[in-house]
Amino acid sequence: MSRIKNKFRDLRSKKEKALIAYIMVGYPNNNATIPIIRGLVKGGVDIIELGFPFSDPLADGPVIQNASMISLKKGTKLNNFFKLVKKIRNETNIPLVLMTYTNILYKQGFSKFIAKAKKAGVDGFILPDMSIEESKDYLSAAKKNNADTIFLVSPNTSNIRLKKIAKVTTGFLYLVSIYGTTGMKTKIQQYTINAIKNTKKIVNAKVPVGVGFGISTPDDVKKFVAAGADAIIVGSSFLRLIQKTQMSQLESKVASFTKRMKSSTKAT
């Protein structure tokens, strides 16, 4: 059983939902990532999504695009990323998900890349531009290495396609909460609530449903939990906090914000 599956099982026993935090490795600099990770762990995060920078991150909004650009300028490389994951693994057993784009894996070969990432301590992958129609080699390599493949759906994904995606998704299914890119802050729409309920009905508890994009406050978390989400994914809000925080305070500030967000995932 994967770390991700174990985490959701443990949370169900405690009647909690998962808080998943996204950060960009190497942002704002190479020395910041470990203190940020420590803050997330101290704050009680359940799963950490590690963003690896890509030159053309189409699914991401301006906050994550900016973080990706800065990380690339600071010289973030794959070898450094794998070393970083190993360092994280020396400190915590928390589930780690790599979020990047398909070309990063394709250039090295899916089998080679996933084997290397898994050996370092990565548990699963989110590739926003990976379609199920082109995923045969990716899925085969992931299955061979016992790695989770987390696919994305949106409120306008048809039920037929949703069922197909749910069949190849492991770990959790990522439901994009809004029409648009990450970091867009709008009030919670009724179509999002409807999408959560419909997606939960379609997957029929075969895989947890995580909701992300535009979630920035504890109240947001509570509303999505009330709608039935199994996990709440927060990214841009963490990056905004990191951007305005001095290096010496990163760990404590991240821990404090994480704790507030996590507290809203617990049953009342």
C-alpha cells in the first residue's frame, strides 16, 4: 500500500480530510525549501506536492508561473531535486507528490525517471498536460515502480470521460475547482459544489477526491470539506506567504499558516 493510500486511510479513521500543500522547489532560493518543508510538517500538513519548474507551465496562474521562473533562474536542476527529496525523506515519512509537466519525464524516459524519483522518495505524480489517451507508457512505468498517478478533472469534464480518468487515477483524483488557472480567487461557485458531488458519485469511493485552485483561507477549506471533498489542495497562498516572509521566519510562518488551514479539515 502506498504512503498516499495509507494517509487517506488514517485520516478516515480520525474523521479528517487531507490538507495538501503545493510548493515550488528552489523558490525563493535553493536554501529555502527545507525550512518550508519543516514548517509544513510542523503545521500538520498531510501530503506535500513538490512543484518542479517548467519553462511553459500552462495550467498555472501568475503566482506559480513566477515561482517557476525564479526557481529556474536560481538553477534548479533534476539532480538537485532528487537530492532534496532524499533529504526530506531523512526527516519525514510524509507522502510526497511531484507536480511537473510531461516533457520533463519524457526527455529521460518514463521508466528511468519514475524509477529514479521513486528511489529518492517520491510517491506519486501530477502531470497536468498528460492526457489519458497518451498515458500508456507513463501508466506502465508508474505501475512497475508502485507510484501513484494523479490525474486532473474539471467541472466541465463529462461523466463518460470522468469514469475513464478515474479508472487510471491512483492516490487521489484532482478536481480543479474553477474554470481557469491556479491562484484565481473567486467566491465558491455553485457549479464547483455540484462538480464535487457529481465526481464523488461517479468515483463511488474508489479513489479520494481532492479539490484545488483558488483555495486560500480556512473558511474556503471548511466549505469544500462540507461539500464532500476528501482533500483540499492549497498552492498559491503558500507561495504568496513565502514570497513576503524573511528567510529566518519561513519555518515558523509556514507552520502557523498550515496549522490554521489544517484545523479546518477536521470534523466538528
